[in-house]
Amino acid sequence: MDVTHAETVDEVREVVVSVLGIEDRAAALDASTPLLDNLPELDSMAVLELVAAIEERFDFTVDDGDVSAELFETLGSLAAFVADRRP
């Protein structure tokens, strides 16, 4: 399946919005949106929930070593990770 970067960003945004319960701010999120230190809802527990939701939605396993501040730096960095790992 050939998925464009923009489609991946949209799909990852849907997961982030759903997990964090920030539907009212979904339209403001784009690839350059900082996640850590920008979204107060994204605490350590939310990171774990987000990883689990990404694994379920995109059908791959996220290794513990992949979970880092760089991964959650922006919506785009998270989408790039998903695009690289999705089957």
C-alpha cells in the first residue's frame, strides 16, 4: 500500500486527537505541531496510551527503545516513524 506523507500525518493526527481527547483542537494540529511540552494532555501515561493506540491502528509493534523525546517532538516526527514502520 502506497500511503502519502500527508495521509499518514492525517491518520496519526486522528490517533493523537482520540487518545488525548482534544477533538476541539484537531484542526490546529499539523506536521510541524510540537507534541511534548506543547500539549499538556501528553504526559507519561498518555505516551504509553498513544504508543498502544498506534500499534493497534497501524498493526506493528513499537520497541521500547524507539520511544523517545525525539519521536514525540512533533506530529510530523511521529508520522514519519509510523510511515517507516507500517507494514
